[in-house]
Amino acid sequence: MNINSSSSDFSAASFSINGRTYSPPARPIVVICVDGCGDEYLSTSLAHGRMPNLERVIPKGYRGMVRGVLPSFTNVNNASITTGMPPKVTGFGGNFFIEPETGEEVMMNSSKYLRCGTILAAAAKAGRKVAMVTAKNKLLDILSHELDGIAFSSEFADQAQVDTHGIGDVENLVGLPTPPIYSAQASLFVLAAGARLIERGMADFLYLSLTDYMQHKYAPQTPESLDFYEGMDTQIGRMLELGAIVGITADHGMNAKNTADGRPNVIYLESLLDKEFGEGNKVICPITDPYVVHHGSLGSEVMVYLRDASQTAAIAEWVFRLEGITEVYDRTAAVEKLELPGDRIGDLIVMSARDVVIGRYPEYHDLSLIKGGLRSHGGRYEEMVPLVISEPLDEEYMAKAAGDPRNFDIFDFVCNGTLNH
């Protein structure tokens, strides 16, 4: 990876990837994915006066809502945001799936599962100085695919090396120690790193992906959440002062998933299927990832791999009638309606109500990890997320914003759609 930290020149070259053309202005470009940020987090923080920099730019820029991709999980949406494509193109339909060739349950943390190129790699090839900083190291390999630039995680910032990450001595550069992944600092470090990379002339085209630990643990109105969003706003303000065009979206929202007495509101679907149809129908929880303290592998979307395909219609109808289940799709419908890759999903896709999560069986999920109630995501009720652009949109992109924009359109909006282009 070749880094030129002394040059302040901006490449004016347009570039194309996945059938879309991007023409970034000769200014720093920053796209931030605030993991788990439903719009209520921004609204509450702005109402409490905790995000003065965003409050200043929103009236002259743009703020609205966009549709993420389903299932509303991290890997799925980050892959789409950084490619500008839906899951049927990226190949990512969850964090976790059954590998068709081997029958093994595997985590999709590798770029080998990515079926298209990224905007980041294409921008670097066009001459932009690209940096990708993620809080969750699980995203590093996916988002740095074929990238000639800087790529590291705050989770393992102290392990970054020039030959493997395009940068070394990150702690000294940022002026902060490597943070614990289960902390607000895991995300704030990412933003501070982004600001410093711009300031030092080391990057002018950045993707900054945060972690949703705080949103999993704290509702929008809590002091901890308000302090966190104030900290984010401070770092965003630094980037704005450095002349950056900043675009902000999220991979998914977040909702409380608890019963009236505060216990996780779980449908153990595999147990119910065993009881009704006999053993052999396997439920996969695509939210599964290394960060089990966040959610205990409990989300609002699961895949069901059926023992007998001839039972597909009967089982789908039976599952749909369960209290708390809101949507059931067979494989064909999931490909058509949810834009999912058909060879990397189950026979059924099942989603639940706003306050409900779906699990396998009680022994599979360690609920002792869930402190203070469960907040999670994955289904339809976490699909809508914010879109904030620090510059005004031109007439064409205002019309796009009034239609059905997607979170994976954000690079298009930031690179092609602002008046101050």
C-alpha cells in the first residue's frame, strides 16, 4: 500500500464501479456509517443541543431518511454501502450462513465472499488517497478488498503496520490508546483517526464505519447516549473545519426487544419447529458475529434450512401464524423481494415484530451476557435510517431524495449530488 502524506493535491478524475460513475469534488470526501443509528438518536441529540456542528450544517445541507438493505445487519449493509449495490450483487445476505458446498455454518467476515468491487478501491485507482477505518475488525478484510490505501480497525489499532494496513503507529498519530471494543471510544477513535488523516494530508476519500455497542446498550435519551453523540459531533466538526464534504448514514436502526417485565422477548423458532415437525429443520441466526455482548446472537431475522423441501409451503404458513412473526419468504420470494443472494440464504427468511427477536433454542443463546435489557436489530423495523449530507443537494439529487433512496446510494449523493461540486 502506497501512502503519500505530503501531497495536498486532489485527483479530479471520475471513476466507475459496478455500473455507476462517481465524480468526487476536489475536497476531502467522508462517508460515515454510524452503526445502529436510528433517526431517533440524531433527533434526540439535536433536540438536547448535543450536536451543534450537525445543527449548523443541516439547514444548508440535507437531512432525510433512506432505506437500508434487509436483513438489517452490519456486514450486509456495510458491503452494500461500500459497493453501491444490493445484497444480490455483493453476495452478502447475513453475517453468518451455511456454506452450500460444505454444509458448514460460517461467518462472512472475509472478502472472499464479496462478489463485486468496492467504491473505495476504485477511488484509490483513480488517484484519491483513500482511508477505510472501522471499529469492528470483523469488517476489515471485506471493506479493504483490493484497496491500495489505508485500512485498519480501532479494535486492533495498535497492531496496524505499513505493509499490511498502509499505516503504522496509529496510536501516536491519533493521540489516543487503542480502545476496548465494548466502549464508546471504539467509535470515537475511528472518527478522531479520520479527522487526523485529513489534517495530515494522508487521506482525502474516507469511509468510517463505527460500532453499535452504545446503541445496543443505551436508548437515545439516556445520558450515556447523549454524551456519545456529542463526542461524535465534535469529531465531525473537525472534519468540516478541514473542508470535508461529510455524508452520514447507518447500516441499521435499533429497537428494544423486551417483554413487559424486562426480559428478552424471544421466539425460539428451532425448538418450536422440532416440536411441530420433528427434528432436522435448522435455524441460522445471521446476526451471529464475534460481538455477542451486543446481542447474544438474537436479532429480528433468521434463515430456516428445511429438512424436506416439500414441506416449504406448509412450514412457511405455520411459522407466519406464530405470534410475533411478521414476514416469511421462501427462497424465490426473498431473492425477488429482498434482493438477497439465493445461494447464500436458507429455504425460508423469517422476520419478527418491532419488539421481538428470533432465536434457535434456549441453550444456544447466553442471555447472561445481556445486561439491562436487549436492544437489537435485523428486521423490517430497523430498515429505515438517516441520511445527512453537509452540503446542499442539486435539483436532480433532491428529486432522488424524494423518491426511494437507499443507504448504499450515499457515495453517489456525496460525490455527484452536491451544489458545491
